[in-house]
Amino acid sequence: MAQTSGGVRNIKVFRYDPQQGGEGHFDSYVLNIQDETTTTILDVLLRIQREQDPTLSFRFACRVNMCGSCGMVINGKEGLACKTNVSHIPQGKEVTIRPLNHFPVIKDLVVDMEPFFKKYEEALPFYEPREETTEPAVIRPGSRERQDIGMATDCIACGCCVSSCTMCHYHEGYAGPAALNRAFTLLADSRDGLFEERLDRVLASCYNCRTEFNCTEVCPKRISGTRAIKYIQRLALKHIKAKPETIEAEQPAVAQPSCASEMAGSMAGNMAGNMDRRTFISQVGVGLLGTCLALGVGGVVGAAFVGPTRARTPRLWVPAASLSSIPVGDVTTIKINYETKNGLYTQQVAERVLVSRTGDEIICFKASCTHLGCMVKWDGNAGRFRCACHGGAFDRNGKVIAGPPPKPLDRYPFRVDSDHLLVEVG
Amino acid sequence: MIKNGSLNYRKPLSWGEYDPHRRGNTRIGMWAWLWQRISALAVIVLLGLHVTLTYRPLIQFLLLLAVTFHATLGLRVILLDFNIVGVKYHRALVGGLVGLGLVVMGLVWFSIY
Ligand code: SF4
Ligand code: FES
């Protein structure tokens, strides 16, 4: 491999100078790398710092994937600089290195991990024995809980998972995968004495997980934050069934306000205790938007389904032709077009009217066969209406004279209005 | 910019910001989540269209497609939530469920039309 794995690489490194402030930018460096399979990104950074730019800042300590200080984003994926080899990035492609997401950037690739450890601490990441004992606890390697916890205790707090998870950005109070994974290892441990308190603290956070699996994809220790989060959720499900009174116990703690306005005030006060005004307003906004959408869609669906059954479509007089254009003693076929409204949609209808005019008698037949609705045509030679589908035939007055039709042709009500023939539809 | 003593911190970077190769590294779980959200919006819009403009095969087809995506990806989360399928199969689950959903959808579609 060595013969193909060396070469010149373009390296782009994110730079941010706290003295200058601003947004930051990428600086490009060109490096000749002898053997990419044995050169880590950390080696690359060290070489850039020594050979080209001594002002470059980054963090590292152990160099052997143990301390978790060299987490960064390498070509769009979080990882440890000391664990990622240059050869992991496709041959010839540029290498981009940038700091982790969701942490304030101090300088270049160095981020402030304070928020990470604050959340970690909130999840009570330490072991507190259930009972005082001087004897070492015996946990069989094959026991269920030992298997469940597995290697999840291997977390080195590198922050990669938090950086990869988009929900850490959208939910400010979200503890993040690392803290929840830590909580999981202790919640699953039967020797631990802080079960209830820890569950109380982390449970709400678990519902911020959207099952994206980003944390699982990037963890250098192959820990699945998603698995830990789902585990805690299921644990809570079992636990709530076993112990419902904790929820009720909280209620007397709320002061009983004497009038409605006070109540509104105290509610707002309670809200403000947990979230700031902007998040409150935005959550209410999202809620309202959702309600409006649901009502809108529900209304449309409801109107469409219920509407037609409720309202009888109003009768409609459609002009067919001028009376003088209809010959006496013959049957004339006239096309009419009109619109019907059914629920929310309007439909264009085209129909044929068979007008039979003899002397001063006019009959307007519907041109659809009373058998199965095929189109009926006037056969002048035979003096009858014929339906081509099943051989139905009707006489001049619409009476059945042959074939399967069960009843005479339907007629339109009509009227003549100043030389205009109008038929009633609908 | 965040002030911290004498140092000016840069505000945290967010996903995809100054991140030229992020899209290529977006994995299937993230797409599954994203597509479920997109299909949810599509269902709302297409349902409205389906009701106002009835019997348009194109709208019906798209609605069925959106519902298929939304349902199968929702099923994925349920299966994972209740540990009916282990998280280590989460990648195969996306392809499997969506594939199965599309097959069922195809059968439904061709039995109607
Ligand atoms: S869970 Fe993995 S990615 Fe997250 S902090 Fe721990 S070692 Fe890093
Ligand atoms: S330097 Fe310690 S994990 Fe990379």
C-alpha cells in the first residue's frame, strides 16, 4: 500500500483569532505526506504548526485515543484527530479540519467544552452506592445488566457526539448523547443509589432525541448514544407503571392563587422559571401554527366529506337552444354544458338533450339509457331511440319497445322563455 | 461573539456551517429523520389537494408515496423505541421498511388502476 498512499495533500484548517473576532475562515496549507496510512490528522496539524504556521492552535494530550481532547470535525465528520488517518480521506481529496459544533470557539480548533461538562454534571455522572459496604461488589460478567451496559462506560468525553447531533442545537436544555449515555450506564447498574434522582434529571432530555443516529455514527469508542437514550425511555416506562404517586406529590407545592389574574401571573412565573421568554413565545407560536394547520386540514376534509351529504345542490336552469332553431316533427340532439359544485370542487358537466318537437308538443329526453347509462341516439329512419350497448330501443315518447331497459327514458323539466328553451338540471 | 473575560469567543459553529464535506457524510439515520419530516409536510399539502382536486391520478400517486414514506419511517422509530429491532440493525431497517412499504404501495396502486 505504501507506494500508492503518499503524496501531496491540500489541507484546509479553520482559523479564528480571538483578537480579531469575526466569523473565522479557512487557511490552506500544502503538505507532502510520505505514508498516509501511518499519518494521523494530529500529525498533520503538528507538522503545519512546526513547519508552516506556529500560531495554529489545537488541543491534544494522549495521542492514543484515550483522553478525548482532540475531537474535531474532519471532512464533515466528527472524529479524533489522533485516530483519523489521512488515508481515511479519499486519495487526492482535500482535507478540511474545523472545530466541533455547538461549543463556543476559543481559537482555531480549540473549543470551550464548559457546556459539555455542565450537562454531564447535571446528569449525576458519578456512582453512589445503595448501601455502605467495604466489600467489592460482585457483578457476574454474564449478568443481564453487565451485558446491557457493555462498553458504554468507555466514553472519553470527546464531545464528538454532541457536535454531530442537530438536536443539541435546536433544544437548548438537551443534555446530549454523552451525558445521557453516562446516565444510562448508572441507571442500568443495580448497585447505584441515585436511580430516581438521575432519572428525574435526564428523562425530559431523552424526548429531544429524533433517532438520527448521528452520535452513533461518529463516536470513536463505538458507543451508541441512541441506544442509551432509548434504554432510558423504556426504563422510565417501566418505572412510571410501578410508581405513579411521584407525579401527584408535586401538585400541592403550587400555591393556590385567589383570583384568575393572579393565576395567570403565577403560571407565567412558573414558565419563566424554566424557559426564557423567547423560547416560550416560539413554542407557543409553533403550537398555534400546528393547531391552525390541523384545523385547516380538518376543515377542508370535513367540508369535503360532510358538505355534499348536507346541502342539496340547487336546481339549475340551463339554456339549451333558441326555440326557432329546433325543427318541428323531428328529434334534435343538443349539447349542454354546466358546472356543478360538490363539496369543495366544481365539476364541468357536458350532457346531451334529445328534444322531440311535434306540433306544439315538446319533450326533452335525457340521452342516457335507463338500463346502464350508455348514450341513446335518435334513429330517424326507424323512428325510435336506440341504445348501442345492449340493443335497448324507445319510441318517440320514450317508452321501451325493445331490449333490457327497465323504464322509459328520463325527461328534463323544461320551460320556454322568450323563444329560449331552458332545461332544468341537478 | 461571546465575551469571556478578555477573550472573545466565536459563537458556536452549527451543523453544516463552514463544513464543505458535511452533506456527503450525512448518514442514513439522519436522512430517515429528515425524509419523515418532509413527507409529513407533503402529506398535509397533498391531502388538501386530493380533497379539492379529486380523482387526479398524479396527486393520488404522490399522496400514496408520501404516506408510504411517512408510515414506514414512523414504524422504524417505533420498532427502535421498543427495542423490537436492535439499534445495530438501524441501517438495514430503513432500507428494508421503505422497500417493503414501496412494494405494498405498488401492489395497492396496481390493484386499483
Ligand atoms: S459517547 Fe462517544 S462521541 Fe460522545 S463523548 Fe463519549 S466517546 Fe465521545
Ligand atoms: S489526543 Fe487523546 S484522544 Fe486524541
